[in-house]
Amino acid sequence: MKNIIITGGAGFIGSHVVRLFVNKYPDYHIINVDKLTYAGNLANLKDIENKPNYTFVKADICDFETIMGIFKKYNVDGVIHLAAESHVDRSIKDPFTFAQTNVMGTLSMLQAAKLTWEQLSEKWEGKRFYHISTDEVYGALEMTNPEGIKPPFTTKASSGKHHLAYGSKFFTEDLKYMPHSPYSASKASSDHFVRAFHDTYGMPTIVTNCSNNYGPYQFPEKLIPLFINNIRHRKPLPVYGKGENVRDWLYVEDHARAIDLIFHKGTIAETYNIGGFNEWKNIDIIKVVINTVDRLLGRKEGEDMNLITYVTDRAGHDMRYAIDSSKLQRELGWEPSLQFEEGIEKTVKWYLENQAWMDNITSGEYEKYYESMYANR
């Protein structure tokens, strides 16, 4: 496969995937298709923007005619589909946008791939449509342990690895979908469309569902970069409810490595869960972030704990997510390279060393710049 579309490649996870593919595969032509909404930022890709095997195309995945034109122009062999609206709070306020982008945008990409590839003499041979989804489609897990041990406790996944957990059950690939927010409902629907295109037309598709990512270049509406920035400026740290909600966290570069591996070696029509076996309560993560930021800024460690402010819980807030990525480890040999403490140290250092990037994002200047750049295109 030589010509690969990566949608949402100017976003957080997408920019890491684009960078990995551009640098690792000089014989591939990577076409980054991004609408450049508020969360898309080409500054995330400054280091590779002039590489000969990289092309950026500003386009909306919901614009079917434009997407068809991109497929024809670049003779596309594969798709890594990351473009999505992804913030739960925004989905609660504006579910229509999430349905439009995540469902109809995915359908637009699928149909363009189908119409392009089925006309070829070799049809599906050498083609692949890889759709990246979320663990939130599975709903929520209870914080329970049948042996009566109060969580957190050490448990063993089916891979044989031990890790700290807040419950005895995990999201596996065969679980029934039970989305609880407009965001997760839109992603669940898009997953179903991807699988339907395989079952109906024979399109070679793969779906992955991943846990929470963190790391460099994440838009600062998300918990970790938001709190790093707020601690830096000594602004309040708003915590939903009591901060007891549990999430599984994965360093973004580990996710990019998994995407690379699955795109090249994953089995067609399969689903793979990608997770860190790394469960943390939100309040505990926040305390680690505060201690790390304070230490790296030369403040007394824990000095900014008083910034924690408890706010009314989010509507329909799921209590616990926990991915079992044993299948991916067992079949393809992938596993996360960083533990959370190590990854958060790297992450905090990056944001503190790239304060100009953060200031540009929070001021909105990057949006004005790219709006003027592409106004006449």
C-alpha cells in the first residue's frame, strides 16, 4: 500500500500517527485530510510538513464529492480513519454535530472507498479501511470484585499480566455495545457502518477501540493538558463529582504504534481493543499532575492542591472504563511501553517546554491563522 489517507491527521492522535507513518515509511505517500476544526492544528506537524511523502488536504469528510475527488486524485490504497468529534461535554450540548461528523462523515469515507476500489480489476486486493473508535461504546463497568476485596486491587488479565484494577470485569471485543452519551452513541453507529460495509460488500475493514490517550499536542479541553495549563497559571481545577470515576490511560505514541501494527498485520474484519492496563481514578491522576507540575516549576510539591474545585457531575457520567487488550498482545505482540508515572512525566515536561504552543491554542490565534491561509482555496 503506497497512498494512504489519514483523516483527522492534524488532531491529537492523528498527528502522532501521521508523523510515525511519514517518518517510518518513506515509500508511502501520506495524505492528511483534516477540516481544521478547533481541535485540528497544523502546528502539530511542523516537523514533517515539508517531507516529500506528505500532503495536507483541507477537507470535510462529510463533503462526499470532495472526498471522492481525493480518492481519485491520489489513487488511494488505504484509509486510517481518525477524524471525529470526541469531547463528551460538547456532544451533550450539540449532539447533531456529533451525528453528522462521526456517522455521516464515516459513511462518506466508506462509500468513497467502496466506489473507488470496486471498480479496480483487483478490487479489494491490497486495500484496507481502518476505523479508530473508542472504549466508550461499551458503556460502563462496575467497580466490583466478587471476592469482596475493596478496590483498587491487583488482578491478572487474560494475557497473564498483573495490574491495578478497580473492578473484576473489563471491556473485551465480544461485549455488547451500550453507549451512554451522544458522543459514544455516534461512535457506536460509525463502528456498525464499518462492519456492515465488510459484511455487505466485502470491503476489507478493521475496527479498534481504544482507552483514554494522553501526551503531547492534545487540545487543552481534555483533562490532563487543561489541568497542566491551569496549574501553571494557578487557575481552578474543576473536578466532576468527587473525582471517583475510573479510566484506563494510554500514552499516545503507544497508541500510534498499535495503529501501525494493526494496519499492516491485523486480520481483516477483526476488532482489536487497545488499552494500557492502567486504571486511575480521576482525582488520583489530578494529584499526580499537580505534584509533577509543581516539582518541574520549582514550586513546593503539592502546593497547588488547593486549586481542586469540585463541580456538579456530568450528565450520564460513566463510572469506570477498563480495556482488556490481551487479544492484541496475544495475536500481534503489542503492549504499552510506558507506565503512567513515566508517561505523565514526559507529558508535563512537553507542555511546560512548549508553552508557546499552548498559549497559541488557548488564545485561538492558530485558528485565525489557518482560516486566512485557506480562505481562498
